[in-house]
Amino acid sequence: MRNISRKEKKFLVDLTSAKKLEGLLSQVMPGDPHNGSRGYPVRSLYFDTLHDRDFAEKLFGTDPRRKVRLRVYDPAADFALLELKQKQGENQRKRSLPLTQAEARRLIDGDFDVLLGREEPFAAEMHALMSINGYRPKAVVEYDRTAFIAKENKTRVTFDRSIRATELNYDLFDPKLPLYPVFDPFNVVLEVKFDGFLLSYVRSVLNMADKSELSVSKYCLARGARMAYQF
């Protein structure tokens, strides 16, 4: 099980600024080995309670709040990561547990007892959380990510573009999942994650581009504007 605690900031940048920042960061930070020429895909299936509590808490800025999701980086993968992301202010804690594809599919179908077959305490915690609160699949989100990493302060800078989603199909492993755009294609979500304080040379690079702080989550984008009118 992975347990990561750090600070997180999100910004909105245009495509031109994002490209400029990527070029500058590549000179001072190693790129993620999975980047390739166009980044790498990230696909997440988000769960929420029967009454969409997690969505409402994000919408109203409740602090602290959490997200429950299954994540893959390739629909053909034989595993998925079950993740619990908890956030309070700028601080976030993310814990993840690798599940086989068969285990993940059972979870998607609402069979949370599959977690009782695991020895990890986190699995038992997630079984209780999801069962008691009636978590169900709500939306799949996919986007293309380019990432830069520095070991110092566990620093990670990511650029997420082409954000797309569906609320109609929860098959995380479907290579032809029908997705539709949920975000302006001319803008990019910039995320900066670090432990303690942001390294000065990283801050200097980021300050070279116009950007605005962003609070919206990809999960909220996926749920669509119609959800906002229900709260």
C-alpha cells in the first residue's frame, strides 16, 4: 500500500503557457519516464455516496473532504489502484491499494466484500467506508498527463489536458469507452504537489507563466453542470 502526504496547488494555464512551462521545467526537472511525446493517459472511476456527498462537499468547499476512486494508466492493464484521497486546506493524503482486474470489477459491481479477502488494514478500512456510506460508481474521467519530478520535497508538477468523461459507462477497462470533453480544450490544468515547501527554482519557473488558481476538480467536471443545480 502507498501512503503519500503532501501539499497540492492547482492552476489554469493556456496551451501556449503550458508548452512554455514544460520546456523550462524539462531543463531543471526530470520528466516522468512514461511521458512519451504526448504524455500518458490517466483514467479514473470515481465512486460517491447514494446522495453524492463527496460531490456536494467539493461544491461547497467543505474542509476536510475526500474522494474514492479506481485508477488505471492503461485499459488493458491487469490491475487497478483503489485510492482514497483526503484533503484539508492545501494538505492532502493519498493512500492506494493495487487490486487485480478481477477484484476491481467486483468492486465496480458493488461487491465490496472482495476487500475482505485482502490482508491490508487499508482494505478493511475501505470496505467499511464504502459499505456504510453506500458508495457507487458515478463517473469515469480520462485525460492526458505530462509530469516532471524532483526527489527533493517529493515535488511533482503535472500538466493535464484533453479532459474527457462519461457518466453512462463504468467499465474502467473498456479500450473503446465512449467519452466526451468536459473541459476547454485550449486550457490545461497545472498541478503542483510538494512536501513542506516548494523548491525555489521550481517556483521561479512557474512564475514565468500567466496562470490563475483553480479549485474545480476533474470529478466535478465529469458530473456535469446539471449536478450543480441539485445542491
